[in-house]
Amino acid sequence: MTTININEAKTHLSRYAKRVKAGETITLCDRNKPFAEIRPLPKKATAPKRTLGQLKGKIQFNDSFWNADSQISNDFEASSLFPEVTDS
């Protein structure tokens, strides 16, 4: 672990950034008194890939599930989305 003062950090920031990227932890000091650490961020865990169709055959729906609700259908068809077409 490297210990540096603020002025040294400002002067050579890119040099110390490379060392942090390589995995090193650097302690910042103000007048030789440590007050902070610069360290690399932990690696992000990646979620495993999910395959499609994992529940195929495990879930069953009643036939009425696929039928549209009549009130919703009527409201939808009567809405301004489907205006009456008139021949001019």
C-alpha cells in the first residue's frame, strides 16, 4: 500500500490512477496524516444467462383467460381511436 500527500497526488494523478487500476490501494494524507484511501472498485457480479421457455408446460391457463373482457372491448372499439368512417 502506497501513502502519498495531496500535493503529490495532484502532481502525478494519472500515474497513481494506473496503479489503482492495477489493483493497488493508495492512502491519501494531509500533512502526513492519512484521511482517505483510493482503491479499485469491486468487480460487478454478472447474472447467469436465462434461457427462454423455462416454465413451458408448468403453467396452465383456463380457456377463458384468452377471451377479451366484453366491457373493455366495447369501450376500446367505441373510443376515438376508431372513429366512424364516412364517405365524402
